[in-house]
Amino acid sequence: MAIILGIDPGSRLTGYGVIKQLGGNFSYVASGCIRTGTDELSERLIRIFNGVSEIIAQTQPTVFAIEQVFMARNADSALKLGQARGAAIVAASHAGLAVFEYSARQVKQAVVGTGAADKAQVQHMVRYLLKLPANPQADAADALAVALCHGHTQQSLVSLPRICLLMLVVWVMKCSCH
């Protein structure tokens, strides 16, 4: 069993989502947003670090997944987003968690089936996959999607050796028949 903490970073609003994974099954644990306000950037980064640290203490995740920075049109926004990611990653590393990073396109592909999905599609699929009574708030849904992406990716990697072994057995059987 894995408990996955997913993060959708932002300098003003950082979404988080925690899920449990048992084999190919996922269940909802918690989600929400860390609101940092409009203080100086350094104060907002402290709030992100402390917020992620508190979520880790409360939910005891076994792994941490975060969305990668995309190239924004505004360089200042991209830098602030990178700093917010850094604060969250340091909190996870400080807690001894392995950190995994996924692009927005990878997350959307894993959860919706297309890397070009919009926020509403992500919210709908997160609700469906986790059997939630309503769509989660957009930033929390994105964070839950990051966690689901990690779970699906790791599940695929676990299945890969079995598939390769099966292919090898079939190949050996074909070769020995000739």
C-alpha cells in the first residue's frame, strides 16, 4: 500500500491531494489548498513549507509527487512558481519522502487520457476515479490528479517486468519449437 501526496504548486495557492493506493485501486484521503495570502514572497514560501510539513505529519504519506514548472509567458511568474515548488520539495525531502515530478501534460494524460485536457475535465475525472460526491476545488483536483498520475505510473512500472517476462517466455517457446 502507498499513500501518495500530490502537490499543485502556486505562490498564492498551493493545492494538495492525498490518496491511498492498494494495487490498482485508489481511495481518497484528503485534499485542500494552502493559502499564502499576499505577503512578501519569503513569507509565502514559509507558509508553503509549513503547510506541506503539516499535511505530511497529519497524513503520513509514503511518497511525494509534484507538478513540474511549465514555461509561462511571464518570467516573474515562472520564477515564483519554481520557488513555491522548491519550498514544497524541501518539506518533502526534510520528511524523508522520495520526490517524483510530472509535467502537466503527463498528469492530464494519465488521468483524463489526453494531455490537452482542460481543468473541468480533470476535475470530473478525479471525482469519478476517487468516487467523490462532488468535484473538488480546481487546485485540489489538480493535486489529486498529480497523485493519481504517480500511482498509475508506478503501477505501470510494476507491471512492466511481468509483461517483459511473459514476452520472453513466449519468445523462448517459439524458438524452441523450430
